[in-house]
Amino acid sequence: MNIVTFCQIDESLFNPEFNVEYFHSTGTATDADIVIIDIDSIFEFEENKTKVCKDKFVSIAIIDDESDYEAFKNFGIDAWIRQSDISQINQIVNLVNKISVLPFGKIEN
């Protein structure tokens, strides 16, 4: 599972079998199954998602408060997590991974 982050996030929060790449480290990230963004990176994500993401991908937004949610809701974000709960982000990623490998379907955006 390829995860591309558009914001700084501790890679140790994810299972070691996941490939986690920070977009700004290379600027050439591709084939993202999951993208992780925050309020400061939403427009950069929008500008780059066609070259960074697979055709079917899941977006996870890290929000600080209700106003962040309001800003994100018009961008078709698939999942949200509060910054204060960031240590639990791997649970969302594991759920996406389980769903994406089921034989009866693929993730639909």
C-alpha cells in the first residue's frame, strides 16, 4: 500500500509494510493508494493529485477543528481524523487496506 503525505507526519505511526512517502521530500511521488493532507496542503494536493494518485485512491484529512472540516467538505475527502487523534491514523489505513484487497470490489472514489 502506497501512502503519500502532503503534510509532515511521523512515519512510525504506520505499519512497516506500508510505503510512506512525504510529497515534498522528492516531489515525484506516484501511485498513491492513500493520500494524507491537512488544511495547509489541500490546494497543493488538488494541483498534484492526478500525477500522484492512482485512479482509485482514498484521501484522509487531518483536521484541527470544526472550521477545517467545513473547509474540506467540498473537496470530496474520504476520511477525517483530528490532529489530537493522529496516533490512531494507522487504524484508518488498515481499514482501507482490508477493503481494497477484498475479492468482491475495489475502492470507489
